[in-house]
Amino acid sequence: MPATTAFRRSLAVIAALPLLTLAACSYGSQAKNDDTAKVAAGAKKIDGLDSVKIGYFGNLTHATALVGNDKGFFQKELGATRPTYQVFNAGPSEIEAVNSGSIDIGWIGPSPAINGYTKSAGKNLRIIGGSASGGVKLVVNPKKIKSLQDVKGKKIATPQLGNTQDVAFLNWIAEQGWKVDAQSGKGDVSVVRTDNKVTPDAFASGSVDGAWVPEPTASKLVAEGGKVLLDEASLWPDKKFVITNIIVRQAFLKEHPKAVEAVLKASVEANKWINANPDAAKAAANKQLAADSGKALPAKVLDPAWQSIRFTDDPLAATLGTEAQHAVKAGLLDSPKLDGIYDLTLLNKVLKAEGEPTVGDAGLGVK
């Protein structure tokens, strides 16, 4: 199948998913604002905005946003402008929310950001910062899969067609010399697109034999008797690869740069606090997950999941181009033009003010 046709079909499927699965709660479910995040006395609205709409996933790889919400970092920097939050299962749904204006700023994986930028011919979003690296694993049923070669012929879950883990797994399959149709997931390996919320149940019931998933889903599977067969970090130079970026609607960036800068400052402050206070940060992220989902993670899931994630303001831009090529190889994307996908101007302004080193865009920034 030509890559263009495949990508168009992928986009059609992606566009339909939020309407089918999230219709009752817009594009994503509403997250809970922490009650302790009070507006400071005398605070003023930024850019005259009543609110800034922020999106993130219920994953520990989005802990910058989870902690920023729980500890009130976003509210502190936004003054009297209220942050509101939506929680997503995977990137394609969040891109639809960005496109529709349902959110202004979002934490998201690289593949959906690339797809969203390409689909809009570079006109709708920009990547404005980094958030996390790592935290993705291939976890399998050790009774059925004892080696990497045993993955052939098995049923492996990913969160959603075209999301970051889906693309990474399809690329890994291709590197083994195996064939899989990217759209249907059928071939030498059966790729089963399954919501992270239900993947542990599917694994426990034997509906899938394993999953290529982010944390904490990976550690939930281990708690169900699964075994980590592969940590995706081992496939990357220096074991670093972008798993979570920060994106913004270009129109919002143009119209409300002070609000965007405030969110980025809160993100930098959150990452600094996370790295300085790992145990307290782990607890804060778990508290917000519980508020959003109604259930906290047990220690046997939370502790190993947290250890595999690195929080960083650097978007690790050089790895984005590599991940784009993975999507091309999978047949989900034509060779994309990514020039201008980054605008790190405000992030670097914040980093300079904090006395931190600035970060680069690997030649893919706005000119």
C-alpha cells in the first residue's frame, strides 16, 4: 500500500476515534484541579484570559503535568487565570482536541505531534518544550514468550494506532525482518490497539500476550505476572529519547505568549522540583493520577515505573527526526517536512532566567 494512502487511512481512523470513544466527555476526560492551588491575593489574569486549557495523559511519563497540577505550579504562574485540564489515553485524540481548540497546550508523545504538524502543513501546532525521556517497555507473558524471537506470531498490545508506542513497536518489528500491515495490525505479529486502561485486564485474561506500553501500564503488567522483555531506552544512543513533548496551538502562541511563557515556567519549576524531590514528586504524581482516575497506583507498580523515567526540559529534538523516520518506515507517514515544528524561544528565555543551560532544536526550529 502506498505510504500516502496508508497515512490518510490512519488519519481517518485517528480522527474518528475521539468521537467514538470520548464523545461523552469531549475529546478527553476532565482532570481534577487541586483544591490547594488557590489564586494568590492581588493576582491578575494573564493576557486577559479566564483560563488556559491544558491536556495530558494519565501516564507517569506525563508526571510534569501531573505534578504541576497537584502542586499548583501552573496556577502560581498563571496568576488569576485558571488552568483547566483534560486527560487523554493517547496522542491522536489529544491532537484532535488541539485542532478543535478544546485545549491550548498539551503534553504529548512525538509521533502524534509529528502527525499533527504534518497533517496541518505546519500550520496548527508547535513543540515548545520537553518533559520526559524513557518509561516505555515491552512486557510479555513469560509462559508464552521467553525471548525476543518468540514475539513473532504473538498478540502484542499498543495504546492506539499511530501513537508513539505503536510506531516504535512497528519499527522494531520491521527491524526483526517481520512483516505487519500497519493499518490492520495483522502479519507476523498481531498488533492489538488497546486502551491503556484495559490493557492489564486483556493481559490477565490472555487476550494479548504482551504489550509495548508507557508507564505505569508496563509495571501494571509486571504486577500481573508479566516480564520486561525489552526497555525501549536500550535501543537509543545514551538511552535517551523523547517520550513527552509540550505542544501549543500556533494561534494561541501568537495571541497569548505571556500565558505560554507562564505555563513553560511552571513546567521548568515542576521538573526542577521533581528531580530534587523524587519521592515527594512520585507521591504527588500518584495523588493526581488518583484524583483523575479514582484510583492510586500501588507501590509495586509505582516504584519500578518511576525509576525508568527521566524528566527533562530538553525536547531531545534530534530523536524526533528519528522517530519520524520510524513512522515513514511503518507506512503511516510520507517523509515529513519538519522545519519549523519547534519554537523554543520562550523555553530558552525561561531557562536563561533560571540560570539553566538552553536547549537546541536540531535545526528544526522556526526561522
